[in-house]
Amino acid sequence: MKTPVTVYNVIILDKSGSMNSIARQAIDGVNETIGSIKSAQRNNPDQKHLVTLVAFCGCEQKVIYDNVPAAEVRTLTDKDYRPCCMTPLYDAIGTTITRVHNAKSKDDDVSLALVTIITDGYENDSHEFSLTAITSLIESYKDEGWQFTYIGADHDVEHVAFTLHIDHHLTFEKTGAGTQAMFAKERRARGRWLKSMDQVMAEPCVTHEERTRRIKDVNQQEFFD
């Protein structure tokens, strides 16, 4: 018998001004990703999928969905996502994952967290979180079994992911077709990760420590094609 599990799907999406050229594709890609999360919920009744989406720029961190059950997530529109100004990447990551961690820590069920960060540029406007603070948070949450993915364009994505202590990264071409291809790869990787985690949850009852170790082992695998 599978262990019931809550999956925290967290998307942190850059909406700085430079994202304007692919705004339509970003909206469509997020909606398709949400569609895949809803499908996972329907196909796996033992899983409870929650969705958090934060779109950030120098003006605001816009919390569009805040741990909303997948079935209740509405369609993202251009009224929700209007790129402008700067890229406070560290603040967006730090604030979002801290809030989700606080909610997750109150969950009595076994839970997983998948954090996807999408940006087209370097950090340039954070005031609350430093690089040191962010890497400390990420390392701490990874030790609890969280999975992080850094997806980027127009900068050294591999280097930034390494600097942030994020194990998985994906570089995309900032064109309409490139953005669509990126979201398609992200959805396939998400599906593979969920399938692997489903196998972990189907294993015989184990201690919390052993299950966390197995989850961390899965998180070390590469799921992008």
C-alpha cells in the first residue's frame, strides 16, 4: 500500500522587464505545467498536490497561488503576469521557500517539495536575502528531501545553479519556440520525478530517516532529457 503524500509544487517565476519578449509563452507554459500537475492529482488519488506560484520583479513578489489544491488552481492570464523592472532573485527565492517550509512543517502527512526557479538574468535587486543566506536555506531544505531546479536564459545558468547549491539546471533559448521547448522538458522531468517518488512511497513501511534518505537519493538523479 502506498503512503499518502502531499506534494508541494512551487514555481518562482521572474517577471523582470527582460521577460517581456516571452511573456505569452511563459503564461502558456505555466498553464500547461499546472495542467500536468492536475493530471497527476487525478491519476494518483493517494497524492495531494498543492501549487504555489510567485512572479517577482523589483516592484513586487506577486503570490498568484499560495499552496492552492491543484484542482482549484485557476488559469494564469496576462493580468497576473506583466513583466517590469529588476530581478530580486534571492529575495524571491528566500521569501517563497521560507513561507512554504512553514506550511509544510505543519503537515502531518508525508510530504515532498519540488521548487522550480525560472529566470532570464542574474540577481540584481535583493535587499532581504544575501547569497549566503539563500544557499544556507537551500542546503537545509535539500537535507530534508526538497528538490530544486534552476532554469534560465541569457546568463551562465550552470554557474548560477552551482553558486546557489542547486543540483539540477536547464538552459533555454529565450525565443517563443525555445520557451515552449523548455516548459515541455520541465513537464517531462516533473513527471519522471513524480513516478520515481511514487515508487519510494510504495515501498514497505520504513522510518522517517530511511524514507528521507531514499527521497534524497531520487533527487540526485537527472530527469531532464
